[in-house]
Amino acid sequence: MRVSDNTNFGTIRDSINRSKSRMENLQGQSATLKKVNRPSDDPVGSAKVLEVRTDKVNNDQFQNNAKLAEAFLNNTDHALEDISDIIMRAKEIAIGQSSNASSTPESRLGVAEEISQLYQRAIGTANRRIGDRYLFGGYKTDTPPVDSEGNYKGDDGQMMIEIGRETFIGMNVPGHEIFNTQPERSTDFKRIQMEKHPEMKEEEKNQALRTLASEQAPAVANANIFQELKALRVGLLTGDINAIRGTLERFDDLQGKVVSMRSKVGSRVQGIQGNVNALERHNVTNAQLTSSIEDADMAQVVSDLAKEETIFKSSLASSKHLVQPTLLDFLR
């Protein structure tokens, strides 16, 4: 079979082009430190890398959500700590003024002013907010949940936030659960339930409230922190020792309620931190997987590049001997 010059030229050209293509690919890996620079380099690996990157974006958003929820819950815990201090101080005053032997009308009038300050402090704590969002208003985060008379104006909404795939946690505690020892039987809770049904007529609402009260008659009366502070102040101003003593047990109940709510908040914060740690470990695993797929082995790349340069030079050298055209070759 006759081998023409065109065949020789084609063979040499293809050999040189393939060698240059491999060198270009290796130089690209050397410059980017990655062996997968475009989907065509490794279609399966590229798909896996995109999947891992999407997973990381989701995890980053979950971590941001967790930070927001943790900030909300930490501020809630600080507010609950302040409420606990208020209750403890009010109880100390009630104990100190619950005996005629240890108190006088003048001393009761003096500490009544302190109770007024504790009441205002309790209102301010109940209306605490983070940024422009109130902590204890339920879904109503744009308005103060408690008015100056101690009436709860929020709702019983739980703001659930996703901190992991299909993992949700409540980032708030509705105020009516904190300020009452029996929130499900309090007038605030009944009013909230009625507000959920604005289409009901007034007579139907009253009947529903009567039915709710009869079905849920509590063995222990509901205690409200704001009402108890008011009652203690009135007892101090009027010198009613029995009224002062009557607040002691209810303050104990309120303190127990606050401790229970702080425990719930602490459990949520611990759960968030555990979930964040799991996300961080997952991100590390994903980073290792991504590195194994797309990162180049630089020692291997340098070695391959040197070998390919040798091949390229050899191809150029051999081509000079394979193709040596003369004038007689063109005259044939």
C-alpha cells in the first residue's frame, strides 16, 4: 500500500494535536489545582460535586436559621431570668410584710412603691424584643404583647423554623404560657381562641366561653404575674395581711412555671447546638468528598506534564525525519 505525503502529514498533525491537548489539560489542572474544570472532564463526578454544593448551600441556610432561633431563645431565657428575679423579690417583700410584728404601716407603704417598680419592670420584660420583633407576642411580633394594665395582647402562635432537613423547632414561647400558671384556662387564652373565629356571633362566643370554662374548671386557680403584683401592692397599701400572705403560694406557683419554661427553652437551645454541630460535621464530610472528586494530585500532574512535554518533543523530532520533502518529491 502506497503511503502518501498527505497521510504522513495527517498522522503527524493528529499526534501533535493530541499531545498539545493533553498538555493543555494538564496545564489547566496545574493552574486551577482541580482535575475537574468543566462537566465534560468527569460527567458523573461533576454531577456529584453539584449535588454536594447544593447540600452545602442548604446546610448554610439551616445554620443561619439555627443562629436566629438560638438568639431568639437566648434572649427569651434572659427575659425569663429577669421575671424570675422579679418574682423572687416580690416574694421576699411579701414574706417580710406578712406579719404585723415585722411590719408597720410606714414600711408597707415604702415597699409598695418598690412593688410598683417591679410591676413596671415586669411589663418592660414582657415587652422585650430582639431587633424590631417582640419575643413574647406569638405571631404578633410587631406590637407589644402586654399593655400597661398587664393584659396580654399577643396570640398563642409558635414560630417554627427549619434548622435541618425536615427538622423544625419553635423559636419563641408565647407570653400567655409564661405569665400564667394555668395558661390553657386563663382569660387570655380563651380570648385568643375566640379571636381565631371572628365569624362567630357575640352570643356564640359567650356560650363557647361558658362551655370551655365548665369543661376545663381548674382544680387550682390560675395565677397571673401582673395580677399578683397588683394584689400584693393593694394589700400593702391597705394593710391587708391576709391578702399579702395569699400571694405567697401563688408566687411559688409562678416561680415554678418560669423554671419550667426556662427548662424548655434550654432544651431547645441544646437541641439547636447539637443540630448545628451535626451540620458542621456533615459539611466537613462533603468537603472531603468534593476534594476527592475534583482536586488534582499536584505531584501526579507535574509528573504527567513533564512526561507529556517529552512526548511532544519526541513527536516534533520524529516528524522531521518522517517528512523530508524535496523538489523531486513535488515533481513526481
